[in-house]
Amino acid sequence: MAIVGPSGSGKSTLLGLIAGLDAPSSGSVLIDEVDITQLGEDALAKQYHVAFVPFLLQGVAGSDTLNQRDGIHPTAEGARILADNVWAVLKPLAETKRHTGS
């Protein structure tokens, strides 16, 4: 699948809406017939039985010292913080799986 179009045609806006990063000014965004604009931030994760990482970039976003000069990619130290953010969510799941064997 590809989303193509000229500059300013709404490609980034569409992706932001699908990802739930942006809210539509009118209308709704449906995924599997569910209006995601009406859900809490972790509702889709619960619906699909997956882990929810609230804010992956917590503690890193906007930091000049934790991001490379492009302002997008984390430094090694920033990447460790991102890994800690994810592990805080995944560790309890891994421990549950290990103890239950499922």
C-alpha cells in the first residue's frame, strides 16, 4: 500500500488521523467500524490485546542532549531511555508469560 499525492494534498494529515495523533475537525475516523476518536488512549490496545506504551518518547522528546542534531533520532543515552519506557510496559507481560507458561 502507498499513500501518494502532491505536497499539501493531506498525506501526513491522513496518517496522523489514522494513528490517532490528530483529531478530525469534523467527521470520524473508523477502524474496524470503531470510531477511534471516541476511545481512550489505551482502548485500541485493549481491544486487540496488545501492550500499550503511553508515550514512547517520554523524557527524550524535545531534549537537545538526548537527540541527535536532526532533532528526531535519539542519541545512545536517549535510546536507553526509550528502551526503559518500552520495557516498563513489556516486563510485566514477559513475567506473566514466564510464570503462566502461556
